[in-house]
Amino acid sequence: MRWTLEELDAWRGREAIDAEAEPVGEVVATFVDDDTGRPRWLAVRTGAHGDDLSPVPIDDAEPTGGAIRLAHPIATIMSAPHVAVDHDLTPDQDDQLCSLYGLEPKPRPHPNPPGGGPAPDDAVISALRDAHALEREAHTRLQSLLKALDDSELQHDVDRHLLETEGHTAAIAGRLEQLEAGPSALQDALGSVTAMGASAAGVVMTGKDPGDLLRDALEFERRECAAYRELIQTARDAGDGSTAEIAEKIRADEEAMAETIAASLRRMGVESG
């Protein structure tokens, strides 16, 4: 039977006896679950620990005559962790009590990461790692593009975005660290190999037609924009506002760079696709 707080309040001051009707002590108070607000343990003063209280499960406890019968033997109750009158149970003590009385422990909530928001979400962490690898690839591509261009205005834009990309990489790595995760070495390595392979294959290389260079760069920027739109949605679905905010700022930079490249292509009279 589940007792209400009002009913349990009426037990205060009554004698507590164990399952064999052996005197245990006096019912003094009730420990309430902080998460649910429901009564969780009876606080019994046994006298064995001075004024300290011994928590006993409320489940299966019941009034019998003028006493409250507890469902456990006195030896078990006396060995329970005891608590000072003006103190609450700690999570560790709650776990110890569950183990002692053979109860299922409460699930521990995952603490919020230092950067704020809810507990770390696997989908968010995976998307952040993908984004980190993508930024590493972007850095390699931009360095190659910078060397291949001979237009000073474009070089300035690429150089500026290269600095932004370094900031993006650091921001994502920092958020992963706040979430007690980290970048994926494998994904970063694959991103670097992809970028170096692309460069070696002539996707970004000195002597290639500037229009083709910029079309390749624009395609990659659009790929990044799509990745960050997906990351923003994943973070929002998980209630992770801090990650969504970081991704939104990065997406804005990527969209601005995509527009810069598209404008350059229009100026050159080249279809951007």
C-alpha cells in the first residue's frame, strides 16, 4: 500500500516494531524523494546511534495497534546508515540503504555539463564529432585554395575564413570537452585524408581554372551549411541550447562564405550550380 504524507505524519511519535514484533524505536519523520515528492523512507530513532535517525523502507510498513510494524528485522535496521536529525540523505546513502534492504536503487541523473543544457546526448556528440572532422577537412582545403588563387580580394576572403575555421574547430572541440566527450581521432583522420586526397587529385590545386576552384569551394561550403543545419536540429531536439547556439554561429559564417564565393563566381560570369 502507498501511504500519503498526511497518513505518515500521523505515525510520528508512535513505537516502531520489526517484522517479529521486536521493539525498534520511535517513528520521528519521513524522508521524501526530492525528484518525485513522494515518501521514500521512515526515519526511526532507535537510540543505538544517539539522536541520529535510521531510515527504513516505507513499503510494507503498516500500523498495528498503537505501533508501526516494519517489514525488516531489527538487526538489519540497526545496521542501516544513520542520519543526523537536521540532515537529508545523500545519494550514496540512499544507494547503501537500497542495497541493505534489497531494493532497486534510484537511477542517478546525469549531471548537466559545465557548458549548460541537459545531460549529454549521444546523437549530439556524434554530430559534433562529424562537424569537428568536417572543419579539419575544411582547414586543409582552404590552405590549398589560398595557395592556388592569384586574386588578392579572393585571397583575403579565404584567409579570413581560414581564421574563422580555426575558431570553429576550437569551439566544437571545447563543446565536446564540456560534454565530457572529445573529437574522434578516426573521423578527424578520415577528414584529413579526404582533403589531402582531393588536393592530390586536383580538386584544389595550383593552375586549375579559377572558376572550377571556386565551384569546388562553394560545393564544400554548402555541404558544411547542411551539416550545421542538421546539428542545430539535433541539438534542439535534445534540448541542448548551448550546442545549437554554437552551431548557429558557425552556420552563419559558412553561409556568408558561400555567398562570398557565389558572388565571385557571378562577377566572373561563371555558373555556380
